[in-house]
Amino acid sequence: MYSGEKKSVLYVLGLYLSSTLILIIVLFASYYFHEKSQIELSEKEILRSYTLEIQKALLNLSDESNNDYKYPRFENFKSAIYDIDQNLIFSTMDVIIDNFSKEYFSDEKYSYLITPIKPYFLGTAYIIVQKQKKDIFSLSKLLFLASISIIVTVITSYFLVNLLLKPLRENIKLLDNFIKDTTHELNTPITTILANIESLDTSKCDEKSLKKLQRIKIASNSISNLYEDLAYLLLNHKTSLQNQDLNLSDLLKQRVEYFLYISSLKNLKFVLDIEKDIIFFGDKKKLERLMDNLLSNAIKYTNKSTSIHITLNSTSLSIRDEGVGMSQDELKDIFIRYKRFDKTQGGFGLGYSIIKSIADEYNIKIDITSQLNQGTKVTLSW
Amino acid sequence: MLSTLLMANEFDKNCLVCHGDDFKFSIIMQKYTLKYSSKQRIKKAIFEYLREPNLHKSILPYEYIKRFGIKEKSTLSDSELNSMIDIYYEKYNIQAKIY
């Protein structure tokens, strides 16, 4: 999976899953509460009718003056009567009610209704009726259904995301393969050109031809550099690392010399402040890449007839040019691969992304300061 | 045992002698129960009436008072009155009759 892809996958997945999950939870929860209140309503109605039966019976009893009063008993429910101070008067229930705060409540087996009455027939201020609870659905069954829905959602989300990304993936793969193939194809002719230029017998050439040859050599070197950059970016993880103690000072001077001819075309001067024998443990090719990119950037974007200042000490390397510079917004996006701000110069915009990738590998900190029309200074520190 | 016997006697002397038979007493208890519900409140209401009988506190309807007049204030002490009321409640309360 490509790096950018992973992020977008997570975002899409997260959004889809969370919204669907919320929907499922809301649906099931509202169904549950609705059912619960429906049950409660129907139970209350039934209990109310029972209460009315008791109340009627009590009314009839209280009209009579007997030696004793037979408490009304019914088959499908039990009841109890309490006085105004919540003392029990008489009950056919097994339980004693002490909490009169709720009108309707239920426990595992029964549901209850407390009704205050007035006048106090037989001293009754509260009638409590009790009936077997009606349970039409179970919470566990509902939870089971909800879990099934969630699992189905997760599975479909996986397929959804793959569907979404399939065309993208295919395109990227196509592009990548193309670049890989092309750069691989480039290698052979480049090597041929450079090798032949090197081995050319220059003794028999006139000055004009010699100059032309120089230009060809430099141009071929540029192409070679570009190829190296692309190869680095595409095949980096496949090449082996060969770290060794490098003399950074010598390496830097070498690279500066490599760019000397090109820089002379713009009438640029190199101002060097390089401490001797700075040792750095790293891969030679990679550090060459790093320096080449820094130098070529400086040369590309500095103005004609200016100086490029290079400083190297045991903890830092800095390159400063006096060129077009960059705005603060451009600085923020500098490390995004392929991003170009100034298309007047050649290249693919790979430079800084390569610089950053190598710097990260060796824990080198990059600091870039720039001012429009004044120049850019890049400092690497370790 | 003896005290209740004595008390019972007192009850007969102080209350039954005027209020007559059980029937009227039952009716009065019924009315108190219908209005006051619990034992404490019934007893309290009876006590307050007997202490200071007047038209407003009476449990019986106006027509009855008009016919028989307001009962005169009891000469018994508070504790004696309460004992009487206790006996009255014991004998005539409705709750005990429910089965």
C-alpha cells in the first residue's frame, strides 16, 4: 500500500464506520426504548383497570356498616391498600412497598401501579395493584441483532474502501511502473555517453570542439544526475546501505568541483568555509546525492554573478545563495515531492524531497530560511 | 389487665353513657376513617374535637349538630382523654375488621 493511500483509507473507513455505527446504535436504541414505553403504557392501562375494580369494591364496602369487611380478591392480580401515612392496611401481595415515589414500576416478575384515592374508603389512601409482567422481547436478542449489523457493516466497509481505491491504485501502479521502466532504460545510454566521452582522445581536437565536448559532458552529467535522483527515489528501499567513515570536507570539495563549470556559466562564485577532515559515518552515494541536490538548487535559483556561500563544521553544513528566494507559504510545501514553485529552471521538483529523505535517514535536521528576492539559506545540522 | 378493665369502665362511664350503642359509634368511626385515613390522624382529630368542640371540627353533618347541639367540652385531662380515644379506636377501628 502506498503511504498516501493508507491515510485516505483510514479517513474513509473511519468516516463510513463511525457514521454507520452511530446510525445502527441510534436505530436499535430508539426501537428498544419505544418498545419499552409501549409495554409500559399497555401495562399501566391494565393495572389502572384493576385499580378501578378495587376502588369500586372498597367504595361498596365502606358504605356498609359490618362487623367485618371481606377484602376484594381477584384471580388475575394481587393488591394492597395503604393509609395516608403509608402504613399497610391490608394486602394480598407477597411484597411490602416502601417507596411511593414512582407511580408505575416493575421488578423481574411483576409490574405495579400505585394510585392515590380520596375519600379514604376503609381508610385507604393508596391502592397498589400487582400483575405478572408481560415481556415480549429480550434485551439480549436485540444486542445480538445489533452486533450482527455491526459485523456486516465492517465487512462491507472493507469492500467499499477497496472498491474506492482500486482505480487510484491501478493508476499509481501504472505510473510507477512506467517511471521505473523509463529510468531503467535511461541507464544504458547514459553510461554509454559518459564512458565514451571520458575515453575520447582530446589531443586531436581543436579548441571549439573541446568546448563543445565539455558542454556535452556537463549535459550528460546532468542527465546522469537526474537519473540517479529518480533511481534513488524509486528503488531506494531495494539498494543496500554501505555506511563508512567519510571525509565530508573532501567529499564536499569534490562535489563543488563537479559543479564548477556549470556555475561558471552563470558567473557564480563559490565562497567556501570548510573545516578540514570532518568525518561523517554514512553511505557515500547517498551523501553525494544530498550535496549534489543542495548545490544544484543553489546554482539554479541564485541570480547571475552572485556568490554561493558554503560552510562546513563538525556539526553543520550550510549553503546560502543570493537568488529569488521563497515566500513563507512556499517554504511550508517545500518537501512535497514534485512540487515546483519556480518552473523557469529545469528539473522535476525532486531535489528537496530527496534531501529530506536522506537527512531523515541519518537524523540530520534541516533548517531553511528564505526571503523573497534576497536568497535562501539551507542549514543541515547533526 | 386490671388497668384495661378499669379503663373500660371509665370508657363506659365517660363516653358510652351518652353516645349509646355501638351503631352510632361505628358510624362515627367510619366517618373519621373516610376523612383522616390513618390511625394517628384519626386519633388526633378526635382529640382536638373533644378538647375544643365546635361546628367546624365536627365530623357529623350540620343537620345533626343543629338537632343535637354541640357537645360540651370534656373535663378530662389530656392523658385521660387519650386513653379513652385509644380504647375507642381499639374497639371500633375499621382496619382490624378487614379480612
